[in-house]
Amino acid sequence: MENHSTEIKRSISQTIDFYKIYRVFLSRWYWILFCVMFAVGIAKLRLLYTKPIYMSSGSLKLQDAAQGVNTSAASPSQTFSYTDKIQAESYTIRSNQVILDAISKLNYKISYYIVGRINLTELYPSVPFKIEIIRQDSSNFSREQYQVEDVDGSSFTLSNPNNLKKDGKKYRYGEVLSMGNMEFKIVTPIPERGTYRFNFNAKEDFVGRILGGLNVSEAAKFTNVMSLSQTDGNATFAADLLNEIMKSYIKYDLIQRRMSANQTAEFIDNQMAFIDQATSKSGNSLASYKSSNNITDISSASADVVAKLSDYEKQKAVLKLQLLGIERLAQQLVSNYNKADINLDLEGDFDPMLTGLITQLNKLFANREDMSAQYNGNSAPMKSLDNQITKIKDAIKNNVFSLKNRKVAELEYIDKQIATINESIKRIPKKEQQFVKLNANFEVNNKVRSFLSEKKLEAEMNAAAVVPSASIVNPAYVNNFSIAADSGRTYTYAILLGLGAGIGLILLVRFLNPYIYDKETVEALTQTPIIGVIREFPSYIDKSNTQALSLAKPKSVFAESVRSVRTNLSFMASHKQSKIICITSEISGEGKSFVTINLASTLALIDKKILLIAGDLRRSRLHHAFGIENKKGLSTYLSDQNTLEEITVHDKTHKIDFIPSGPVPPNPSELLHTKKMKDLLVQLTASYDYILVDTAPVGLVSDAIPLIRESDINLFIIRSGTSQLRAANIPERLSREYGLSNMAIILNAFGNDALHSNYYTTDYSKGSGNETYYYSDYSGYASSGYYDEEPKKWWQFWKSGKND
């Protein structure tokens, strides 16, 4: 048969249709709703089982407090930045000494809890019932929880701390209980409603809990304000504890700053004992010399010499004391790594930085001792602190070195002055020379003693005048807003996560989808024209396809979609009075036979003479639709077993003639390639307007190829949701390989499921003027009133996402 081209080649232009994208997600709105509900459910469970965490905040201001009356601390900006200072002070705040002192100010010995449906809640600072501790070991006692419940107002049950599920023993209020290496008694009744627990604590038991939630940082850059925060499962405990930590830090800082003045007073006391002894000895020597030599007084010249000599000797003695303090400090910087004990400023002319540097050094030493219990020597915090200590020690060494050189120079000058005075003493009468020396020695010792007494009083006054170098700017307040699980934020995130999961699930299903669902997908994959879209059959179809043959529901959208295909067939091979139509597909199950029967039925309704041939000699079921046996048919005709009249069935009810496939032959492909098959088709064209041949699938066997080559029209069936993407390329490949120009595609069983629909719209669908065939998928027209359709069930609404 001759093939005449009816295809108009056109370039396909596709544009994004945002309404289709909207329908994709609307079609599976219940997936999104389920994901959102699931995420919200998980969030609710999380909120139920997550213990709340509260954070309380406060701030301290670091300031430069004077070390005493006559000395001043060095400005931190002269030594290191506030950031470094705050970092150093943070170790002091987190030291065991400060933490333990803060705990001691709280009611820490007994913790009370109430048992909830899910969580155990600490009741601090509430005391639901009073427990009196009679005897308790300092550290070796049980920390297990005891569960108690009131029985009748006069007795209670106490559960085994190792097995809370086991029924506890019954005790009376006020009865002494001996357990856990301690003795105690419950004095006041336990509240009737609720189950309570309690346990005993030592101060050390809270250190880990506190350090785990304590945070110290710089409030802002280039400021001397330190921000402190404490997180804990009990909001009141966090606030009370943070306030006590700030107070304990200020107390600790004050003690450390007074230490310098106290050390100076202690050093002076040690020197005073020696000076008192020397003063007493020199006084006795002077009195003895005066008595033995009958000297009552000395001349005015000798008195002047004595005054000058005693003054210089006093200055020399003071300088020696200062050098002694400087030497001891230098030795400590070299050999003693734990503390700098001396901060002596007897004359008040020390470098003003020195006192502040030594105070900072002592604090860093204390911090390092506390940190050594938590970190090893090679850890980053320890190395950072060691670097700070080294920096401050180097600054102190340089200061001490220059100070020592200055004092030595002063001492050399005074020695020269004393030598000059001694030369002048030689000119005094010999009897007075010894008297002058003894008198000068006594005056020096007496003046040094008075000087040390004054400095001791000054050091004691300095100790009393020292003020803390930090003050509380903002005390901590109770914050009942949980930072562990903000319900509003958690639910918001859950909803967003559910929406994302639902949308992601839809995108994933689309991404993994290998099937064709709509005409836009077909148009994007091939240039072979689509002559129609047959809608999904409105009811159940049995295996014999009898409903299709009888055209059930002729006013349905489905029936109209079949009529649209019938109309387009008249445009194909229009020059032919009798048309041979070959129907095939890639694989079985895509609706070849179903489409063939429907086309035959609709063509018969317009008084066309129709012949339906079951051309699938391997697995045809068309005879079931006509209710006949398949004992003879095309296979027996081609094998010369029957005549054409014997195999032709005349269905007068539906006005369709039918040739069944016949028994399965051993050589189906060879029979269809015979000249007799070609002659049969030529013979039949003289008697029928349309000859519809239902063939075997071309993707599985080659039986249909000779029929395809002899047909006037070749229809390739693609079933929505069943045919894979590769099926759309087969018609184009057949046309190229066999020189065909009469291939067309029918999209079968289109159900308008928007989930897998292509979100592009082609120019054919938009009616831009390039379309070859008029057809519609009838989406959105079901409720127009022109079709008889059954109301959709609720599950059908879910499937399509929209009522068509």
C-alpha cells in the first residue's frame, strides 16, 4: 500500500505553566498535610520529653581600684587589653574557691523533686516537707534519690533508692531513719497530692553542674564590662547561684588585693624585731660611754655632725630594706612559680605599674592552680594563661631591674656622703669622736624604728582602704523562659520542615517517575503527532472489553474523547476511500485492543463499514469481546485451512465485522510476512471503509512490522501511567527505519493526575496555530453540564487534587 504523509513538521515551543506547577502540589495536598502533621507530632513529643533549660544573666564592671593610700594600680590598658583581663578573670570566676563559696550561701544540702507524668521537676527553692539531718559523714554518704509518698498524715512510705518501682517501707513522721551512711528524719508531713523525691548533697556535687552552665564573656568590645550567664533546669537556682558567684568573686578579689598590704605589714614586723634589738643595744652603749667618761653633752659642731650622720645612716638603712624586698621579689620570680609574696613600697617612689602587675600576677597564679585540676599543661587554655603569666613576669622583671639599679645608685651616693662625714669626725676631739659615733648609731636605729612603725601603720591603713576591683552592674533575675525548647519556634520549624518534606516527597516521586502521564510529556519527547487523548474509562473494564464494545455511557467525557480521535482519523490518508489502520504499542497492557474496539464502535456509529482484524497471532483476546471462540481465524486463513468467509464474523448488533486471530501458529511472524497477507488487505479495502488491525506490541516482537508497512494509518498507543518515557521515541524510530510518514500517537487512559503532569505547555495545547489535529484532553470540562459523569468519591478527589 502507498504511504502518504499527513504530518506537518513543526518546531515545538514549550513554556512554563505556573498553574500546572500549582496543580502538581495541590494534587497531593494530603501528602504535605500528613508530613506537616507528622512533624508537628514529633515536635510535640520533643517538647513533652525535653526538660526545660533556663538562662539567667548578670554583668560585672571591672574597675581600677587603688591598692592603698599612697599607691595606685596600673591601668589595664597600659599592660593588656580589657579582653585579656576579662579572659584572665573568667578563670578566677570559674575557680573552685569562688564556686564552692557561692554554693555555701545556698540551701544546697537537700534537693527536692516532684514526679510528673514524663519529667522529674526540681522544686528549689520550695521545701514541700522539712527533713532534719541528725548525722552525716562529711563526704561518704549516699547521693541516691529517695521516693516518698504520704500515707495517712502520720506516716509515709519511702522507696528503695536502688529500685524505685519496688514498694517502699512504711515509716512515721519524726522517726529517725538510718540509711546511706547518715541519719535523718522527716519532720513535717508530705503533701497528700503528688509523689516526691529527695536526695542529699555536698557542695562538691554541684561544681560540675554549675561549670557546665556557667559562661563568662566580654559584654562588648573595648569595654570593661563582663557578661555572665548561668543555664540550668531550675530558673530560680540559676539566678540565685549567679548572684552568689558574682558576690563570691568580688569577695575573693578583695582578699587578694588586700594581701599585698598585709604582706608588707608582715615584712615590717620581721624587720622591727631586729631594729628594736639594735636600738636597745646602741642606747645602752651610748649611756654606758657617757657615764664612764662624764660626758653630759656635745658641742654644737659635733651635734651638727651627729645629725647629718644619723640622717644619712637612716636613708642607707631604708635603702637596704628596700633592696632586701626587691631581691626577695626577684628570687620569687625566678624560683617560685606559685606566688609573688612581696610587694614592698616603703618609700612610695616605686613605678606605679609594679603593684598592679604583681596583683594581676598573683591572680593568674591562683587561676592556674584552679585550672590545673581540669586541664593538662598542654591544653589551649593553660597555654594561653601561661603566656599571660610570662608576659606579666617579664614586665615585672624589667621594672624590678631598673628599680634596683636606681636604689643601688642612691646607696652609693649616700655611702660617699657618710665617708665625707666620717672624715670630718676625725677633726673632733678624740674623747668626743666615740661619743659622736655611738650617738649617731643610736639616732639611726631610733629613726629607722620610727620609720618602720609609720610604714606598718600605713600598710594597715592601706589594707583597710582597699576596695574591690569589680562591681555588680546588673544582678541576675529569674527567667522562666526556656531556651531548650521554645514551643513557638519548635512548632514553626516543625511546620516548615513538614512543608519542605511534603514538597520534597512530591518532587522525589516526580524525579523517580519513569512513566508518561500527559500529552505535554509526549510532545516534549517526539515530533510524531498526537491525534487524540482518550480519557480513563469511567467504570470497571473486564478482561473481554465488552463494555468498550457496547460504548457504555455514550455521553461521558470518555466517549467524547474517543469521538475526537475518530474525527482526526478522517484527516489522515484523506485521499483514501478505504483506510487500513494499524494499532500497536511498545508492550502489552497499554490498551491496544481497548482502543481498537472503541474506535471500531465509534466509526460504526456513523454508518461506516468496519472490519476489525485481530492481527496479534500470539496473544489476542479480541474474540472475548465478541463472545466467540478462537478456533479459526487469521492464522488458519493464512495457512490455507479456512476461507475468508469462514473466518469472518458479522456482529449485526454493533455493525462490526470481525476476523479473530485464530489458534497460535508456530510461525506467526512468517505468516504475516507472506504475500497472502498483503493480498488479503488489498481484497478487504474494496469492501470496507475502515479496516482496523490490532497487532502485537513492537517492543516485544517484530510481528507487526509487515502490517505497519502496508497500513494507511499507524496508531501507536501510549498508556498514561504505564508506558515509560522511552516509548515516546519508538514511533519516530519506526518512521525513520522503515520510511514511514503516517505514524500518529494516541495517549490512552489519561486520568488527569496532576502529580506527574509536565509543567510545560506546548504551543499546540495553547492553540498558537501550529496544531495539526484538533483534540482535547477535556481537563476541567467534566462539570460543564455536557457530559454524564458520576460524582467523584472522596478518594478520587485526593487522587486528582481537583474536581474536573
